[in-house]
Amino acid sequence: MNSPPSPSLAFTSRDLFLGVALVGVLLGVFSTFGMFFAAPLALVIAIGLFYYGHRQQRRPYIWAARSLMLPAACLTAIVLFGRVFFGAGPIYSRAKWPTLVSEIATAAGADLDGVRVSCLGAFLDEEYVWRQRVPRENLEMLIAKLELAEQQAAQAETYRYQVPYLWRPTKKPENRYFTGYLDEGETVMIHDPTTEWLHVYYHWDF
């Protein structure tokens, strides 16, 4: 009497291709929408892999699902907690952006194409980071209108790490750094003359 075949332990080339594709999808979602969408998607993928692995008796799928499920569930819980209680995460509605975004665009004679805004927390105080395009030729006009003070890199560099990783400004010697007190909040700006992105950190404390 033949015993039933044991579940497969090896990844096939098709499995590896699927894995690469799923990682690519997750990275694409993360770079576009941030952790707020990437974490729940990773959890859904883990559940799908676990279900498929059990139905098809494929141990690699079950192993991959178990490896992914706990981190994805923890990240999803953290993201949802931060979103519900502190408003943390990306902001897609222009109506909910800090008014300073539009003020900078107006002062610099720039549009709002490509703007990305993320809230770091809005409980007793409010912290935001965002990027928006400011043409090199309009930067001096912006500095004059908003009465910004130019700083050395070391004085503003720590704020660079507040920006989400995939659109964090690159550290370059030609970057320019500015500080100001705008809309009753501490404001730090980093301008990259190559890409013309202005990265802004804004902190309002009641």
C-alpha cells in the first residue's frame, strides 16, 4: 500500500517568480501610498499564501505565509492605531493639507503637482512633512516673501529623517537649508536644486 505523497518542500521557478512579483507589488504600493496601505496588503497576501499552501499541500507557501503574517499583522495594528488616535499617515485630500503648502506654492509661483503630504501626528500638537516643487529661479523670491533664515546643513539635517524613506531628500553638498516660524509653527525646509524638490517639516504646538 502506497503512502500519500508528502507536501512539497522545494520552491519552483514559478514560486520564485511569484515571490518576486509580490515583493515588487508591495514595494510599489509602499512607495506610492506608504505603510498605511502596504501593511494591510502584506497581511492579505500572507493569508492568501497560507490558504493556498494548505489547499495545495505546499509547505513553502505555508512557511512564507507564517514568516510574513506576524510582522504584517503587527505593522497593520500599529498603522491603524496611529491613524485612528493620532491621524498619522499620508494625506491625499488637498482640503486636509496644512495651509502652508498652498502659501509656499503661491509665494514661489509654483503649482501643486507631485505634492506629497504625511502627518506624523496630530493629537495635542501637529507635525507634518511634505515635498513640493519650487523652481530654482523662484527660490530667492520664496525666501524673501516668507522671511526664511538660511542655516548650515548640520542644524537642519536631523529633520531629513522625519521624511518617509522613499521620498526622503538625498544628502547633497548643494542642498540649501532654511528655517522659519510660519503659521505659528516651527518650519524647516531642505531644497534640492537638482530635483527642485522642497522638503518641509512643520511642527505646530498649542
